Amino acid sequence: VNQYNARFESLDGEPLNQQDIIGLYVSLSGDFKIASLELLNMWGEKRGYSLAQGQ
């Protein structure tokens, strides 16, 4: 079973809202079976998550 993780960031550095993320989810779900979705939150300028390796 192949399993992939993906993180999406906006091109201009502006935060994505939940509607943007759900739109990406819907677009990808036509080609991939999506097992889970996790929102990476920010509070002001502070990340509420750890960076991925190499990010």
C-alpha cells in the first residue's frame, strides 16, 4: 500500500483558510483516496506545528 503525506502553502505567504483547504481536498479526492486531513494552524505569527524535514 502506497501512502503519501502532503503539505500545502500559499504562493504569496498569505494563510489559507479552511475553504481553500477543503477545495484542495475535493480536487485531490478525484484521483486519490484520502484517509485523513490535518489542518496546520498558526496563532498570529507563531506556528502551531513542527516543520517537516527539509522544510
